[in-house]
Amino acid sequence: MNKKFDIAKVCEKLSVIESDNDVFHFSKKNEKTPSVQRLKIIVDVLREIIFPGYFADEHLNRDNLSYYMGVNLDKVFQALSEEINRGLCFNCSSQNEQCTYCLDDCRDLTIQFLEKTSQIERNSKNRCTSFI
Ligand SMILES: [Zn+2]
């Protein structure tokens, strides 16, 4: 069989919107969706925070550990709150270019999450034993 691929026909069928369903998402003005690539970076930095010295290139010691944690927590705070904001605004009804409702919520959620990282109990082999 030597069937011809009719791109225009397939494209036309895929572009038909029969009803308001969840398959399509039309972005609001300047809305950005969550980035899988940025979420991966956030997870990498969180690993450095939870298991200091195991995943980073920096030389850690007792003198620079607090600075190292602060820098990484700030990195995660900025990036994670942005990604949470994008996720919240994905479905919110605000038509404002800068949605203040989601902005407040994303900061609160990020703070709650990052405060919980300090509650992780590690055993002598640096394994997480609980995460409240
Ligand atoms: Zn919003």
C-alpha cells in the first residue's frame, strides 16, 4: 500500500472544535503554562537542599552550609512560585494580565511547601524518613 498522507485533511479534523471540552486550552493574553523543564530544575535544586553535598558541585562545609541553603531556597522560591502561579492561572477566571489572586496564593503555597522541607528527618545514611 502506498497511501498518501493528507496533512491538510488531518489538520482540519484536529482543528475542529465541537464543544467546550477539556481537550483544548486557549491561553489568555500573556498566559504562560507550567514548564516541565523548569520543574525539573526545581526538583534538582530541592535534591541539593534535602541532601546537601550529594548532588552539587560546590564544596560544602559547616561554614558555608547556611549560605548554600539560603541561595538554593531563594532559587526554588522564585522558580516554584512562578510555576505554581502558572498552574493556578491556567484555570482561573481572571482576565487581568497580572492576576493578583493567583499571585498571592502561589506565594503562600510555595512558602508552606518550603517550610516543610525543614521538617524532613534524615537518618545517618541521609535517607528521608518522614515528610510531614
Ligand atoms: Zn489567576
